[in-house]
Amino acid sequence: MCRVLVYLGRKTKLEDIVIKPSISIVKQTLFHRYGQVLNLAGFGLSGWTNDSSELLVYKSLDLPFFDRNLESICRVFQSTSFLAHIRGVELTTESIVSEANIHPFISQDQTISFAHNGFIYGFENIKKDLLKYIKDQYLRRIHGTTDSEYLFALLMSQLKSSNDLVDEYIATEAIKSVIDIIKRVRRKNNITIPSAMNLFISHRDHVITTRYVFDYGRIHPNQGEPQASYQSMWYTLGHEFQPYQDDYQMSKGPIQSLIVSSEPLTKNTTSWLQVPSYSMLYASQVNGQIQYSIIELD
């Protein structure tokens, strides 16, 4: 599966979250504690700073651990809101490795950055049925072949505008609509194989993540045991994510910074909490403070 993180908070150098921590997302290309072996298929990054309305987007098929361009960007660029994603694929000739399939996917007005960790089983079988729920304006912007990009288009189709995501109620209802639609088309196509859907959404001053599995615990007909357990998702929040002893840690104080990631970025996990299963984390930055809630989805 993939590795993802999203950050919202005080202005910070990307390297202090993306590269330097002991189990940073870049170092997870060589070692990670949760999930299966990564078959790397690209790295993507998007980020805002409160000094500019412009969005930084960087995508590369190079291994991020050896990517000197990425290292240079992270050493210089400071951000108040960003998302990073390492794409993992199945080790099969059917997997398509291309820049068009690298997350995050960006809205046309560059206000939303979207990434997915998981796998919608039987996607090729249900794609045709999903199309009737996707508006033409978003369908035309799909350039890759992943289930993730279609999920993004499906989510956008539930909104009147990208700014709707700043409203917690509207965002929650949109996510629930996406879940209901996928359930509907899975039933129509008799698909009961478990499928993980961890979503990471960045909207400059807002973060939305979901931790969800369709048909969790169902028996795989060929292997005879449950498949696709919940993909891990952790978060830490506090004043500032900063160097601590020989690693990093979120400092105490006014809650002004939040990180949500596929796994803790540090060896010491005492300051990290798991996002509950079947839930959505919604966070916003208001007057420099992080306000957040965790909402049940089922």
C-alpha cells in the first residue's frame, strides 16, 4: 500500500517533517513498521504557505530517498499546509507506473490536494457504474488510470464548489455520499472483497482524512482468510513538531500544529494516536489555532 502524510499548522520547513524524522515518509521507502512491502511507483508533494496563494506541486518517479531535487525543495520551502504521498503498487505487470498516476491530485482551482491509501477491489468492473455519478467537468480532468483519481472526481462531484470542504457538515455529507455510492456499485457487481479507503485531503486551512474499509473481515474466496485489514492512520497535535533528543516530537503548548500520517514519523510513539476505524478526522486552522473533531462514518 501507499504511505501518506498531511500537515496543517505553524510555518515549518518541509525537511523537518518529510525528511529528517527517524521514520519520515522519505525514510519509509526503505523501512516502515505498518503495512506490506512498498513497490515504489512515485512520490508526490503539494504545499501552501501563508505568504502566497500559489500551490507548490512536485511529482517524480525517482526514489524519494535518493531524490536530490526533493531534498533541495524541502530544505528551502516552508509551509503551513502540505501533503506528501508515496505510491505503492502491486508487483504485477498490470500495474501502470507513470507520472499521471502519482498523487496528490489537485483541483483545477488549486485549492484541494487529494491522496488515497488503499485499493478498491474490482475497480475495473465498477468503473463504468461510477461514471454516472461523476460530473463531466471532473471526468474530463482524469488523466491517469488509478482508482484514487476516480475517487477524487467522485468526491468533487458531490460538492457545489471546492470551497464547500471548509464546511464540516458539507464535507462530512460529501464523504458519506462517496461511501454510499461505492457500496451501491459494489453490491450491483456482487463484490464483497474487503477494500481499504484511507483518504487524505488538504485544503490550505483545512485537513480531512478518512479511515475506512468496505466489507471488512469478509473471507477471500481464493485464500480463505480475511484480507485488506484497516490501513494504519495516526495523528499527533500540539504546538510545534521540532527536534527532540535524537529525533523529533510534537511540543506541548497551544495546539497550533497537526500531522496525520500512515504511521508515526518517530520511533517514540507516545505522542501519537490512532485515528479510529470507520471515522473521519476534520481539522481547521482558525486564528493560528488547530480545531479538530473525529466523526463516525458508519
